[in-house]
Amino acid sequence: MKTVLNIKSSLFQQQSQSSQLSATLAQQLLGEQDQLVTRDLATEPVPHLTAERFTAFLTPAADRTPEQQAVVAYSDALIDELRAADVIVLGLPMYNFGVPSTLKAYFDHVARAGVTFQYTAEGPKGLLTGKKVYVLATRGGNYQGTPADTQTSYVRLFLNFIGITDVEFVYAEGLALGEAHKTQALEKANAAILELAA
Ligand SMILES: Cc1cc2nc3c(=O)[nH]c(=O)nc-3n(C[C@H](O)[C@H](O)[C@H](O)COP(=O)(O)O)c2cc1C
């Protein structure tokens, strides 16, 4: 029995291309005994990291105020959900040349020294090992393989930092370049999804 975590980071619900593609793959990866968990960062946004919130992370458990305990408990719950997942399927739209700010806020709450990574004499070591991540990346334009695709390297770097090294991307690009282009891009992405789930 495995747990599949579908993280959606689009602003939109039903109309979201990345959410639709990621939900399709998550469903297709599910066996009869498997569990699907969905985290929608639009309907339940993670707050921006602030000095107060980050200080709560750094404060030893015994010294935390009730407010700091609540902040840490919230971050712990996000991390527990991630830790419990065997497979993570991330819907990743491109917004203004980067990842959605909701996803950045989520990353800022799951990057915790001593919890999801630790500093060692050899450098930082990720602690969330043994997971597979599929990223369904949707864009209005075409960026894959160009320096303008900052999303792929950033998301891969972040996941590697917390120990997740098995990361595979499926792209649906050129979605704003006309109906024919959009249909073709979505067909290609759906075909890739079928292959990944086979
Ligand atoms: C606020 C906003 C900003 C966007 N910025 C970009 C961009 O910088 N580059 C791009 O190729 N497409 C951009 N797009 C188009 C989206 O990447 C595209 O519509 C994609 O399908 C969004 O995924 P979603 O439907 O899951 O939200 C933007 C769309 C929105 C709503």
C-alpha cells in the first residue's frame, strides 16, 4: 500500500491545466489499496514566511510560546504529510516566469533544519529520502531546455535539498499559443502520463 500526495499550486480549480494533469496522473498511479491525499495551495494557502514564523522554527521546543508552538505544529503537519507520501504529484503552472508564490510559501514551511535537512561536515543533507516526485509543468509559452526555464532547476534543487532526488517532469507548453498548439501540447502530456502510469 502506498500513499500518493497530489499537490496543486494553480490559482484555479476546475479550469486549471496543471491541476487536471496532476490529478489524472495521481489517479492513474493509485492501486486498489493505495491512498490519495490532495493538498490544494489555492484553497488552503500557506502563509508567507515571516521573521516571527521563522524564529518559531529556530526556538527550542521547551522555550516556545503558545503562538510559536502553533506555527511549528502547522509546519510539522505539512512535513508529516510529505513524509508519509511515497509518491508526490505536483501540479506546477508558470506564473510570471516563476513558480506560484503559494508553492514558494509551502517550500518555505517544509524546509526545516534538523527536520527535513541537516547541515553536516560534508554540506547539507536531505532527510526526506526514498520518494518519487512527478511534476506536471504547464506554461503559456515554450521554455523547456532554455535558460528561461528557471522552474525546472529551482524545483529540482529544492527537492534535492530536502532529500528527494527522484524527480521527473512532464511539460505542457505553449498553452497560450492558440487552440491547435494547446490541444497538441495537452495530448502529448496526457500520452506521457499514460506511459508513466503503465
Ligand atoms: C498570473 C499568470 C501569470 C502567467 N505567467 C506566465 C509566464 O510567465 N510564462 C508563461 O509561459 N505563461 C504564463 N502564464 C500562463 C500559464 O502558465 C498557463 O496558463 C498555465 O496553463 C497555467 O497553469 P494552470 O492552468 O494550472 O493555472 C501565466 C498565467 C497567469 C494566470
